[in-house]
Amino acid sequence: MTEVPSADASARIERFRQLLQGSRHAVFFTGAGVSTESGIPDFRSPGGVWSRQQPIQYQEFVSSEAKRTEAWARRFNNTDGWVGARPNPGHIAIANLIRTGRASAVITQNVDNLHQQSGVPDDKVIELHGNASYATCLTCHQRYELTDLEREFRALGLVNPCRHCGGIIKSATISFGQQMPAIPMQRAQEEVLRCDLFIVLGSSLTVFPAADFPLRARENGAALIIVNRDPTPLDDCADVLIHAGIGETLGKVLT
Ligand code: ZN
């Protein structure tokens, strides 16, 4: 790979800054690359969680007590690598831009709750793959806290059914084989069509619907910025393309 001349890199940062300043409705789209800077492994990458252990499919989880026990054991033994992570400068920059009204929302593929932890209001975070920091009943959607479920799991070796309706309790993430969540998908599509600037941060843009949103935003007249360490299939469509870290890039844009 050729080294980008520093003058060119500065021009890209300056163009990013101009597009952000001129935007009336900027939307972020974040992927694993934002959270790897908090030490959370990218589960799809080589060496990531899914290259070491098979993901438990949704159908397996709902149909097998043994699979549910395995899923909870993985969760509480922290083989997923999420526990204890803290927001990094990238999260904090995004949160500042949203809180001050310079960006409207963040659509995320991440499930680690770090956008909320960094100060983005809950209603401005659109989670396409759910949230791993709590659990819900699959039938009545009652929320359950993981600390309570872990205590139960350590005492009984299982997580009991929902105490309200008897339904199955599951981490609030979207599993492989599970349908995309209807309301977040709809909200994401609305943001994609409303925005005049779509900013991709740390997504390889290879998984549906990630690959689709930037193109739809662009077709609808929005400018497109992509910041990702590695090339993406949509690099040629970007108005500004930066192959670098998220925290360092946003730090430069906002100074
Ligand atoms: Zn229930």
C-alpha cells in the first residue's frame, strides 16, 4: 500500500470538517472498528470470537435448553470479550456531536452499549444488532438485568423462564438466524433518507444492511464519508475516504 502524502491527508480532514459544518442532518453509521479502539474484539475478523467458537443460532437457542445453557455460560464467562470495556475518544467525539445537535443520530452494528455509555441519548442510538448489556423475554419483552440472571445461573446452572409469562429469556442481541429488528430497521431507513451527510466509521460495509445504507443515502443526495482502517467495497463512492483510526481522525476533524 502506498503512503498517503500528508498534504492529501490534511485535505481530507479539512473536507470532512467542511461537510460536517455545512450539514443540516448528519448521521453516523458505526461498526466494529469503533469498538476495537476500546479493546473489544471484532468478532468477524480472523482471531475474533467467531473464528474460535461457532455462534449459537437463534433456532438452536429457542429450541434447546442445552444450547441456552451453553450461551449463558459463554456470556457469563466473558468469552465474548465485552465486559469492562469503556468508551474511547471516538465514542466521546460522536456523543459530543450528537448532544450539541451537530449530528442527528448514530446507527450502529455494535451491541456493546458504548454509544449510550459515552453520553448519546438512548433515542439517538439505533441498534441494528441489539444490545448485549441486558436481556429480554422473547415473548413479552420484559427487560432483565444480566447481574440478576448471572446470580441465578451460578446458583441453578440455568436461567429460569420469564416470571411474567414463562417465555424464554435471551440476551437483547440479534443472533445469527434471528430476524432484523423491525423498529430499528425502520428508524435507520428514515435516517438514511433524511440525512444530507452519512458518516461511516469503522465498518467494513460487507454485511447487510450496512452495505446498502451508504449507497441509498448517496443516491438520495447525501454526501458520504468513510473512515475505516481497511478498504471497503464502497470506497469508490465516498466523497471523503480516510483509512485510519476513528478516534484519531475525529480528534483531528474537531480540533
Ligand atoms: Zn415474558
